[in-house]
Amino acid sequence: MTHRHAETWGPDESVGRAALGVAMARAHEHDSRCPLFTDPYAHLFLDAAAELTPDLSEVQRDSATAYAATRTKWFDEYFLAAGAAGLSQVGMLAAGLDTRAWRLPWLSDTVIYEVDRPKLLQFKATTLRSAGANPAAAYVPVPVDLHDDWPRALTEAGFDPSEPTAWSVEGLLPCLATSAQTRLLERILLYSARGSRIAIEAGSPPEGADVAAWLCAHRWDVTSIDAAELFNRYHRCPDSGAEQIGRNVFVEARLL
């Protein structure tokens, strides 16, 4: 089957390459002997991207497999817990090639809003649709760059800020300047009802904002775990040469 992606997205773009690297890591975990999770859709993205860029060696070099696997598992558990607590509105920022809307069990009334760049979301939708894959919950893509007015685009897509939301910010904050991190958190807070939850992958201070401290100061009940502890929890060894991401912190919080 031929995918018509050439005019919409290219894995040579920095954002596309990063998203594809994570998909490659998820595919590797899916194929492993004792996977932390299963993702039957990750290979679809690799196959579609290979039609555009047959040589994916650069993506392979950028793929931190063990780290991506542990991060994916942690966010999976977060969403499952949020659903068990009754949250049915989900906001995924910088969703990339995430497939949780397709592969996780969701409440029957769950609505999942994915915010990311238009070309990337289009590539994902076209690839999954071509394979006949259907989401397990109501899925609403919100094609907007996070540097733009994404809250407006989100609400125009049907998002209800008066309803508690399960937010996720995965693979984004460590790439932003401290001021941009704080601005993103402020926007999330503005559109969060009481009882909302959030899961964030953050850089370790002083390299970025102290996300846990910021959330605590703004009425969130916070817990956190660093990447090293997460590797131990899931019995994974850190990727060689991945010292920087190995210092990241995973923060979970509930708005009081």
C-alpha cells in the first residue's frame, strides 16, 4: 500500500525525526522478549517513513530505547490511573506519534485531544487510517504548533476547561527554555478544573524550571520520580551515552 505523505511530512525534520525515534524505540520494546507494553502500531510509522527516507540510520542513532520504554510505561500507568479515577477528558501536548488513543483501554465516554504540529498529526492519521486502525476512544486531533495559541485551538476543537482533565507533557519540557516551560505550565493551569491531573517529563534543575516546586506553589498535589529510579522500577538499564536524559524527572500532580 502506498502512503501519500511526501507533501505533508518528512522524517528529516527535527521534530519528525524525534517522534520517529520514539516510535522506533516503542517498536523495539514491542518486539522484545518481555516487553513493558505492547504497541502494534509503532511499526506502521516506520514502514510509512521508510517510503520517504529509506535510510533511517540517523533516527536509529537518536533512539534511546530503554529510556523511551520506561517513559512510555510510566505515562501508560498514569493514564490508566486517571481513567480509574473517572477522568474522561484527556489533553496530550506534543503528542507526536503517540498511539495511546488506539492501544490503551479507556472509559467509554473518554475524549482524547492531541495537540501537535499539523503535518505530524496528518502523517499519523493517514498512516493509521491506511492500516484500518481505529481509536479506542473519541479522538480529536488539534493541529497547532505549541508556540502558537494552542489553548484557543483546543477549546475550538471542543475541549471543556470546566471539566477535569488528564494532561500529559511528554518529551517536550526538556527542549524548552525555562521561561517557555513556565509559560506552558501557566496556560495548562488556566485551562484546568479542580481535580485535573498532569504527568510531565521534566529536566532536572537547574537545567530547567523546578516543575514540582512550581506545581506545589499553584495548588497541585505533587509526586515525582527521577529517571534512575524509574529504570530500577521497570528493571531496565540506562542507554549508553544518554546521560542527559537520564537526569530527567517524572512529575505527577493533581489540582486541589
